[in-house]
Amino acid sequence: MKLAYGEACEVTEFETELEIFRKEEETAQQFFFAYLSVREAALTDADVLRTINQNPLFWITAHHSMLLAAFLALGRIFDQNSKHNIDRVMAIVARDISIFSLNALRERKEASQITREEAAEYVVGKHELTADDVKLLRKQIDLRRRIYEDRYRDIRHKVFAHKATAETTEVSAMFAKTNIEEMKSVFGFLHSLNAALWEAFHNGRKPDVKPYKFVLSSEPAPHYISLAPGERIFREGHAVLGSMLSDVKFRSH
């Protein structure tokens, strides 16, 4: 039965899975960039390092937990046996690509408080997702999965999920293969992929998944700038550590 003008659209399976993916990729980047925030602050500010070392066990535990949570979320995204992963999202897209048709987009717009004429005008010139688009997206996902499987999956499985399976020398060897800039790029790709799929479905935009470039700063952001979760948590990490310094100075007087 066709929806009447003004009715809310029923949430599709694609939207449900995409929202799960969004939460996973944002959770992963949030914990990873929180880890980087503490790491950078301790490496670049002697006062921060001195303050952290006043309660070292707590900070070792917290810092380790940040990295653990990032790897666990990353595994849920890429591992093939996860109940909800990026492959499931793409399988839904490929199975019912008609939900990205201009006709389907027009119907969604009609149901979102605009007139039929406005909806018809909106879809003019919009992009209708194609099988070639899906194929390209899957190639780009596979590229990042290979990076994950080659250098990060064993850390996730043998160090964080099943720590007893890895010897100390093996753990050191696994971490020696990691690269922070590479991980930033993987997180940037996942962030862009979520946005590209959302825009393709809701606004008929051709997917563009150039990895999002995170801007990491210790300075507070102006209120009018929209930040990715990783960027926001990086700044907040510095703010928290900076407030600790202020508190120490205040109490010392």
C-alpha cells in the first residue's frame, strides 16, 4: 500500500544495518583517537606525563582499555563471522539495489513533508546507485579488509580477545607491523563509507569514499565546526588532561 503524503516512511533493513555500522565505526574511531590523545599529550607535555605518573596503574589500565575497545569494534566491522558487519550492509545493498532508484528516492521524499511536485523536482539529476557502484565499493572495502587481516586481526584475536594465545615475543612482532597513519586512513575510509551510503540512499548522491582526513588538534573547536567523533574525543582528551594540570596547580597553592 502506498504511503499517503506526510506519513513517516517505514525504516528499511538497509537503514537499520547502516545505523548499526555507523555506531560501530564511530565507536571504533572514538576509542582509537582517545588512545592517541592521551598518548600524544603524554609524549609532548612533560607536565601531563608527570601528572599521569602520579597514578600510573589507572592510566595504564585506561589507555589499554581504549585500544582494546577500538580493536574489538574494528573486528566486528570486518570479521566475516560477526552478526552485523560491513559485508551484511553491502549484501543488502546488492540484493535490493532498487531502494536506491530515483523512483524510490522520490517516494521517500514525498513521505517527508514535501509535496509530490517538489519530490519529483528534487530527484532530477540525482544519481541512481548502480551495480558498478556496488562493485567499486566492495573493492575498496576488500582493500581495507586485507590491511586489517594482514596487520591487525591477530592483535584483535590473540592479544585483546584471547590474550592467552599469544606469547610476549609474538605480541611484540604483531605490534611492530602496525602503523598509526595507516589506521587513521582505515578509520577515515569507514567514516566516509557510512556517509556515502547514507547520502546515496537519502539524497541520491554518487558514492565518493575518499578517506576522511581527521584534523587532530588540542585546541577547542569553534561551535560552528562539525567534528567527527574521533576529532572531538581527541580534543576532549587534551582538555581533560589540561584540567588535571590546572587542578594540581590550584591544590599546590
